[in-house]
Amino acid sequence: MDNPYKMSYHIEPPQGLMNDPNGFIQFKGTYYFFHQWNRFQMDHSYKEWGLFISQDMVHWESRGSALLPDREEDGHGIHSGSSIEHDGKMYLFYTGSKKDNGIRKSHQCIAISENGHTFIKQRECIHTPGGFTEHHRDPKVWRGKDNWWMLVGAQKSDLAGAVALYSSHGLLHWNYERVLYDQDLDQVCECPDLFRLGGETDILVCCPQKRFWTEDASGKREEVSSYASYIPGVFQEERMSFSPAQPRKLLDCGFDFYSPQTFLDDKGRRIMAGWMSRMDDAQEALCPTRDFGYIHCLTLPRVLTWEHGMLHQRPIEEVFGLRHDARAYSEPKGRFSAQNGQFELCLLRKDPHQPLSLSLRSHTVYITYCPKAQILEIGRKNWANGEMQIRKLSLDALSKLQIFSDNSSAEIFVNDGEAVFSMRYFTQEENLQIVYEGLQQGEYLEYFAL
Ligand code: FRU
């Protein structure tokens, strides 16, 4: 059976379940994207690190398993983490998870690779310090002025989310320093990250998570809420402090974006990709790719910059190398068929204060901009119940739209990456119609097959 949802330029697992991106690095010229992987089943009962490699972050080669849960400290799961290069070696930092008789234990563990093929686990590991519960995970390591730093996503003993800071000189032994940040992080902070953009702004990424009970006609059940956010501010190394300069914001305004990770590549680009499948339970249970033995995927890598006090996210330029069969539409309104589900649409507006509407794949996804209300609205058909789900963004002008579709995903970049909406969508293969309205004189809606 042909798989109409299969991605062409996004990473998805050959089988089983994929979640967080892990250990992003460009090592000796090759891009390494590790990821959380249950290669046996399409659920979260088992986790190891899988690996994809690439020369351009658009064409990927699956390398199978990289780290397996086979030690005392990590026997119940190799959870998320990061990697760095030092003295020609790749160092991987991950959370080893253990659960005996329902009691959770977490260790931050280390593996080293000289060749990118074999990853040798080290004996040293971090035990959770006092003041925290065992929800201590997802180490992110980077080089500071005089030492290495590590952030760990945490839960304090009072059951509030926090980001813990560690330091090290030799990468194998780590000192717990302090709580770096703990404002409104729900019950656990997952997948923290910290990096500098544009010379003087530090971006702290936090993914707050909480569990709560809901009740409806079908009874009481526990739900999880989590989202990816960032705070622009200043990290002072000497004082080991983070001072926010702006309120916390969502990293992505769409439906299925979570646990992003960033790295710096050889070109000096700060690149981020996330898990593009943070679905609710019903959507995960009914995800149509289950019929083909796998679920979930990662987003397209994006380049992050800080411009005029704002975070911008743009697709990596390598994706433009996939463009072929360009077409341009200039009628005020129209409809046309995409060749298949892999395409890019681009619209640069002459007048950013005019209304616009656009719908993709026979109205599976739509975008409308209302300049009067200054609202950008994005809708996506929920495959679990057939209803439209809606996200709204307050926007005083719409100057540019760039959309990347890949058979069962859409990533919508607004105003040159001032906002991004990422989502999965599922529709029949033959639903290829694109409908638009609101082009002004001199505006072109460009289409590229990818
Ligand atoms: C986030 C997360 C991480 C954890 C991993 C386990 O999605 O819960 O905190 O390390 O997934 O797969």
C-alpha cells in the first residue's frame, strides 16, 4: 500500500514512535540529528536515541540506533539530551531513566564518540542534587568563557518547574550551581536551552509541563499540557544569573510543536528544529501513519536571528535547493492544483494592510488575514473529530507569507519568520487544491514543487 503521508524532506522514523530531537551537532562536516525513539512500538513505553545524518539537513540517511538502555543508570530509557564537540570528539549528554517499583530515578549520563559511529558510555554521571525531585532531565551543554555549562530541566521539591545550572571544566565531572530560572514553569520544565543571538541577547528556552484531571461524560482522566516557550534576556556567567528582558513567548503559534533543540553549525547559524507531533491523546491514537507502522516527525530546521528586539525564525536556505516547476499567480483570486503534497508557497505583499485568504489541500488548512481586526487566523482540520482547530495571532500588518507543505505537514512562516505555525495535517492524496483571494496589483503568489 502506498503511503500518502510519507514525508520527503522531514525526518520521520522508519518504524515505531519518534519524539524529541536530541544531540544536534555538525561533526566533522556532517549533520547529526539524534532523536527519541521507540523502535518497537508506537507508544512511549521504551526510549533510545535513534540517529539520522545529512550533508544538507534536507536529504537524510537513517543510521538506526545510537544509544540503547543497557546500563544500571539508564535501563528504563535513554531520554533527551544534547551534544558538543571537544578535541575532535563528540560528547553526548543524555538522561538515563530508571523506574523500580514505580520509583523514578534520573541520572545525567555521558557517552563519547570519536568517529560518529560508536558511542562509548562513560562511568561518570550526575545524581540529582537535594532540593529537586527525580523529574530531572534533558541536559543541554555549551561552552562558556572559562568553563562548560549544563542546563537540566527540573522540578523543585515543592513540585514547581525549574531550570538547574551546572558547570564543569573537563566535561566528565559536573558541579550543581543553582536554580537559574523558575518563574511560572508549571510542574516540570523539560528540554531547556540557552544561547546567544545577535551579540548580546540570550534566549532561554523552556518547555513547561503539567498534569491535571478533567472530567466529561466518559469519566475522569488525567491530561498533560505542555508548550515550548522562550524568554529573551541576559545570562551573566560570573553571577550565574539570567535576567529576563521581555516576557515569555511561545516559540511556535501552531498546533504540533514541542521540545525544540538548537545548535550552532560551521556557518555560524543558530539552527533549531522541534518535534512536530505534540498531539493530544485522541489525535495520537488516530494518527493515520499508524497504518504504516510509525508515528511522528521533526520540523524543518530553522535559522534563528534576533532583529530589532524580535526573534526571527527562517527555514534553512538548503530547502530552496529542492524547488522545481515554479509557477506564479497574479489574478486577484484563483484556484489551482499542487502537483502533490510537497510544495512551497511564497507571497510578498505590496500592501501589508489588505485582507488575504488562502486554503491548502482542499481546505484542510486555511489562513486568513483581517487587517481591520488585525488578526491572522490559521485553521487546521483535526483528523480525530473532523472539526477545524483555530489559532489566532494579533498582527498589525501581513508583509510576507511562506508555507512549506510536506505531504502531511505545513509550516507557515509569517512576516519573514516573526511568527511560525507548525502543524501536521492528513487528507486524501488527491486533495491538492489551493484557493486564494486578496492579491493586489503587482503581487504574485509563487508556487514551487519541492
Ligand atoms: C519531552 C520529554 C523529555 C524526556 C523525553 C522522553 O517530550 O518528556 O522531557 O526526556 O520526552 O522521551
